[in-house]
Amino acid sequence: MNLSNLPQSVKTGKKRLGRGFGSGVGGHTVGHGQKGQKTRGVIPLWFEGGQLPIVRRTPFIKGKHRFQVIKLQPITVNFDILTSYFEDKAVVDTASLVKTLKVSDKEAKRGFKIISTGKLEKALEVNVPASAGAIKAIEKAGGKYVFVNK
């Protein structure tokens, strides 16, 4: 093996801009063209020439509840779930919902709320927060609503 047969181990480095005439790239404008906005820094991708950006023009672009923390909202349970998972005259509380819906303990800390979507066909004893329409439907089906806010 000769010195002339060695593989090239060092690539020429990238030219450094803005380091004077000795850097090999111009001196005054150093490859950025002449005066203007593009020479002075990076323009954000969402910049629209100074007009009101689309993110501010469309307030509901990310959804109606975009400022509410999801972790604090309760898990909603509708009547179809109650009808399919619970027997007639069963007690519905947070422990039974965690067990039947297979919700983790971390998620269960958010709490549950029963909403009146679907049809309730069984008389249940509910000990979980519920909407006003859900309370009426539970009592109409022959069930009992006994939740006490602690």
C-alpha cells in the first residue's frame, strides 16, 4: 500500500458564510444577494407577507374546545353502553364503570358523566354524574338516580 493509493479521508468543508473575504465566499453580501428581507434572517413558513395569517383568520381551525384541557374533561358514557354492559337493576358507579369499560386508573381520575344519547331499556341505579336529560330518562325507565356531589 502506497500513500498514493490511500482512500480520501477528508472532504472539503462547507464554506462558512459571513466570515470576510478570506473565507472564499464574497465579503460584503456573502452569497445572500443584496438588501432585503431574505438576506437578514429566516422567514417563517407561515409568513404571508404581513397580512393576517390564516391561523388567526379562522378561529375554529383546531376545533371548538381547543383551549380546554382534555385531561380535565370527564369520560362520557351513553345509554347504549349502559344497556349493553349492565344487567337490569344493577348499580352503576365509578368502580363498576372502570371494571366493565376496562379504563385505566389514570384515565378514571377524570371521572365519568352519563349523557342521554341512545335509548335506555333497563332500570339501573346510577351513582355517577349525569346530564339533566339523562336523569329524566333513567327515572322514566324505572331506575334511580342517587348521585350526591362530594
